[in-house]
Amino acid sequence: MKRLQMMVVSVKEIALDIVEMVLKHQLAASTAKPGQFLHILVDGHTLRRPISIAATDPNQGTVTILFKKLGAGTQQLATCKPETIIDALGPNGNGFSYDSDMGTALLVGGGIGIPPLYNLGKELNKQGIDVKAVLGFQSHDQVFYEDKFREIGEAWIVTNDGSYGYKGMVTDVLDQIGSFDDYFSCGPLPMLQAVTVELSEKRGYISLEERMGCGVGACFACVIPAKTESGYKKICQDGPVFAASEVIL
């Protein structure tokens, strides 16, 4: 993890309140792993914002992040213009690990938890691993990256209100997926709780979204109960990716 000065290449809203930002930084583009995140400082705000990395392009030296405009910090971040320099720590955290002999991986994402799974899906594709994805959104106007996921494998789109794709929750379509080996999931905590229960017979990995303080394991603002001697894990330092059997949701 390093302190980075990253230049904004482009910013655009790709779905309701969902912003795609491309940043240029060769070291980050060359070293970031799927599941890692950037801890971004927004001018005028004390706490940095942890934002997952959605894609990297080592050839172009770029890193793509997606974030939702939820509060003043992300609203302000979305107004950055090309060539703005952004202060970020990263790439942070431990990313996804996987068995390279795996035949098929299932990705299950919800809302702004979907971006790190896209980065993982591309990596799995490069390794010759088939990808299936279940992507959950609140409504049609919040759907993003559907085409990108279909480029790397089969994809099922689910919306809570039924305005697009299947109506319901991501767990409602898992019986349609067919066979797969391991699963990888990221999204709201209730979704992760439901997914890990539904897929309890499978080996799985989950990425936890959490507000963080320091982002480097010093402040204990993002601890989660875990099956360890200490009884907890720090999401920023030990995660954000954990084996599903490792933490208590």
C-alpha cells in the first residue's frame, strides 16, 4: 500500500447515482489485485472513502472505480474533472484468492458490491475459468455493467421491484444457475448473510463493504466477529475478502 497521486482521466454517470471514474497511475494499474480497494481522500473531508477497484489496464496505466453518490463526499468526488489529481492510498487490502484448477465460478453481487466482482471475473476468464454471475439491483435505472458481465460469462439480472430481469432477491435465482465450483460474493450485509446460508454446502469467499477510519488497521473502526482466537478481524487490514466460513455475519 502506497500513497498515490492519481490523475482523473474520465468521469461519467453510468446508472442512477452510479459513477464510473477512470484514474491514471501506472503502479496501481500494474499491481492491483481483484478485490483490493483505493482509500480516497476528498478535499474538505477528514475520513477517506474506501472504493473497490472495478478494472485495471496495465497497458494504459489506468484503474477504473465505480461508486454510488451516497453522501457529501461521494457527491463531491463525482464532480472531479479530467486531469484533477486525487490523493489515494492503495491498492489496499487482501483480494480474492481462488483455485486455478476450478472449472466454473459463481459471482453473486448486489448494488455497488458488484464492481470488484467484475475485476475478478475478468481475471478468472484469463485463467480459463468459466464465469456465471448473478447481479442484484434495486430497480432498472440502477443496472450497470450488464453487457460487460455478459462478455465474460452467463449473467442473471435481478431487481427488487421487478422493473428489469427477475423480480426478487439474488438468492431467488440460485436454483437456476446449474453447477459451479466456488462462489464469490460482495454486496450489502443482509444479502451476504442470505447467500452464505443458501450456499452453505459450497466453498465461498465474500468481500465486505464497511465504513473505515484509517484504512490500515490502526483504529479498529471496521472490525467484524470472526472464528479466530482474538474473536475478530479487521476488514481494512485482514480483508475486505474473507472465506465465508471465517467470519460471523
